[in-house]
Amino acid sequence: MGIVNVTPDSFSDGGLFLEPERAIEQARRLIGEGADLLDVGGESTRPGARGVSAEEELERVRPVLEGVRDAGVPISIDTSKVAVADAALDTGAEIVNDVTALRSEPALAALCAERGCGLVLMHMRGTPRTMQEAPTYDDVVDDVKGFLAERIEFATSEGVAEERIWIDPGIGFGKTVEHNLELLRRLGELRELGRPIVIGASRKSFLGKVTGREVGDRLGGTIASNVLALLGGAEVFRVHDIAELRQALDVAEAILGRRAWEAREPVSQA
């Protein structure tokens, strides 16, 4: 899943693709490098980021969605707003990626049910403005798993088909470095929820804290975290550096087998 941030303040590439023409060029470059789908967002969700209105968010993403709707890959709209999702689905998007897991605007569930689109439900403690204020858990994996189970139940109760739901543990969203590492270490436990797992570890700050590298120099950490997430059962990888991650994951899958998570026991025994 290639990331297209049409924002001035995203943590890694804020401002680089705010102009629609540059965002469309970036989207097409990512597809050329091997992206299977694109995730287009118009509101930063980095820690402390300011919120934007639906009107402003739509003004950012609509021309980009129009510019890539014929690009030949599915498009995800990264939003928690009904108005933005509705317009994006009208403009060719097929998936709604909601970092609030339908908590910000619960009516988004009914919209997704009505439109028959895909839906990504992500775990986040609090909001982007508050999520990194001393995050604590009894057991981060158990807590995230319970949260996602409850959100799947809510979505399906509103008419969303379960087979259209993906889940995301929310790496970096209201977690300490150790919380993120523990989630990746025990990612296979989330497979018990029965839904495809999305991982968004690309360039995240926990990689910088582990390696001492700045945001633009975390490719090695991004590759390592995603390859290990593949082994743990992840199926969708939300990344900035498509060419490098495509190569790393293709090689890892060739070595481990297409459904790498099934090979965990044989690999550990070897």
C-alpha cells in the first residue's frame, strides 16, 4: 500500500506532495515501483497534528483522486469523516481507511455498508492530538486485540460485510517504543480475529529511537519491521518506499512461502 500524503504536516513527507500535480506524479511513481494499492490522505495524523475541516480535506484529496482513478490499482481514502469518504467513493476510491475505527464519526459505518467498500479499522489510543500522552496498557496486545474485536462487531452490526474489513494495530498511534515492538513481536495473536492485518511501520519514530536514525534514514528499520510483520501474519504493508519494500517482501515470501505466517513453526524449529 503506497502512501500519498496530500498534507503540509505529515511526519515524514509533509508538504512534499501538497500540490495535486506532485501528488499525482508521486502516486503514479509508486504504482510503477510495484504498489498494489494507494492510500490517499488529506489530514495528518502524526502526534500533535491539527485537525482540518472536511471541506479543506476534500479540497486537498479530490483532485488527486480524480488524477489517479484510472491508474489501475485500488484506491484507499485515509479519512475518518463521512463527507470526505462519501465524496472519495464517488471519485473512484474503493476502501476507507479510518484511523479512529469508526469512533470519530460512527455514521461512517453505515456509509461503508451502503457503498459496499472495503474498510480498515485501526487501533489508536485517544486522538492524534493526545495519543502520545503517557500511553499505558494492561497488556498492549490483548488490549489492542479486544479493541479491534469490538470495532469489528460494531461495523458488522451496522451492515458492513465482515469479509470487507481489514484491521490495523496502529503502530505508533498511542504507543511507546516497547508497545510497538511487542505488537510486532506478537502480531500473530491478532490473526485470531480472522481479518487481514495491515501494518504501518514505515519510517515511524520508534525505528528512530531504536536505531538513532532521522526520519529520512530509516529504510533499513522499515524493511526489517515489515519483513518480520510478514512472518507474523501481516498481509498489507503501508509504506513510503515501495520499490525497496516490494523487493524485500518478495524475497522473504519466496524463502518462507507465500503465506509466510504459516511457516513460523518450521522456521523457528530450523
